[in-house]
Amino acid sequence: MIRTALTELVGIRHPIIQGGMAWVATAELAAAVSNAGGLGIVGGGNNPPDYLLEQVRNVKQWTDKPFGVNIPLFSAWIEDLVQICIVEKVPVVSTGSGNPGPYVTRLKQAGVIVIPVVASVALARRLARLGVDAIVAEGTESGGHVGDVATLPLVPQVIDAIDVPVVAAGGIADGRGLAAALALGAVGVQMGTRFICTTECVAHPAYKDLILKASDRSTVTTGHSVHHPVRTIKTPMSRAFDELEKQGASEQAVIEFGTGSLRRAVMEGDVKRGSFMAGQCAGMIDDVRCVADIIVEMVAEAEEILLAMPSLVVR
């Protein structure tokens, strides 16, 4: 068993957090991850409050273990989503795409553990001063909205800069990634793409199939022209998006082109018009299995690697 500051803080068996992927991170997936000993996360996305409330109540029915909710700070309903987490006594809230400063105090006063996702040292420092409980340092290898610093250099710099526990994210899909993150000084990992290819994930079979067929160079980032880069699997939609940006389309045109594309990918498997968000670790994934098997194998692999490490040191 691997015990870290993360497992102690959240009350979980394994130092693994499931990414709060919009439309993908539903109650089914979150409950499965929590029941398997990790921290399942419901993705709030840009969905209305009634969606999140239903998802949270479903998770409570399906697990008695700790779970969390991810709230993207661009949400039009952010005030309502925060209030739902407080009223429903959600154990953990993660945030992304911005600075959650205005909500940290309210959440912590309600007993909620706050773990923001950041892509830079500067934001990590700012949030640590606000009293967040931990930080997820997410490298550009991750799927979805990304920054521009890779995981390997980002994680140790964030660890050196702040005095709260740091979780590594971006490009992690197996026990080797978990062991590497712990070697960097992280207290655990957050994974998203690996959990898409599970039996409990509601994503369309076409979405999972694209990940299974992916290689090391199968992802691309688009959205740079509107300052919101997103990593996805290369598809006709991503190529059209890239071409639109190269032609100098207006910010409004670019935003409208991408609106609704993630839902079309997850719910409909629409390869022509869907945005199949996935990290660079997609090329490492070649099967669809249940969440529990993935977590058990991942932890066992990491333990084996960590136990072998002392043999590499010669004094």
C-alpha cells in the first residue's frame, strides 16, 4: 500500500484522483473510482445546476467513500455550483481554468477540501497563500484545457514554490507514471484519459476507440488564437479547427465553431464534429477494463518500481 499526504488528507486508499472531465466524469465513473480506493470526481463542466445536483446525489447513492466535484471557473452557473457543493456536503472540490480565490473561503468554512488544478507556478503560489488544501500541477501533456509547461519540469517547480501537497497530472496512465510522480515529490496523481477507456465510463464507444487506436503523435492542441488551448485526438474536426485559426477567423467565430463539440464527441461519437479531448498518454492505452482492475494494477506496478529503487543506489 502507498500512503501519502493525499491519502491522509482525503481519506482514500490509493493516491489517485480521477480527472473532472466534462460530460465524461459522470456519477457512474466517479463512484467506481471512489469504490476502488481512489478519489472519483464529477465533472461540472458548463452544465446547469440541476445536472450537477442529480450527479452528486447519484454518487452518494452508489458509494459511501469520499468523492469530489470539479468546477470550471468559466461556468455561467458557478455561484450555484459552489452552493450545491456546500449544501450537499461534497467532500472535495477541485477547480480549473482560472483562479478560485473568491470561493476558497466559503468552501473551506463549509468543511470542503479545496484542490485547484493549475498549470503554472505563479498561480500555485497565489492559491497556496489563500489556504487551499492541495494543488494539482497539470502539465501540457494532459487532455482538454492545457497550459504550456510539461509535467516533468512543472511538478518539481510547483513543489519547490509552495508548502501544500502537490498532485501531478498530465501524461500519466500507469504505475510507472505514479512512481515517477512520487519520485518528483508529488503526493499522488490525477488521471483522466486512462479512465475514459473503462467499462464504467459513459463516453461513446467511438471515443474510446479513437484512444485505443492512438499513437504517441495522435493528439493536437487547438484554440491558441482565443487563449484557451485544448488538447484533443486528431480528427476532421480538429483539423478544421486548426485551419480556421490559421485563416485568422474572429474570436467569436472560433468559439462558436467549438461550442458543443465535446458533448457531440462524448454522447454521439461524432468524429466529424466532435472534440475528443485526450492526453498524450492515449498512445499508452490499448484496452477497456473496469476501473478497479486498472487501479489495482497501477498501484501494484508502482509499488514494484518503488521497492526496486534502493537497488539502484551504490554507496
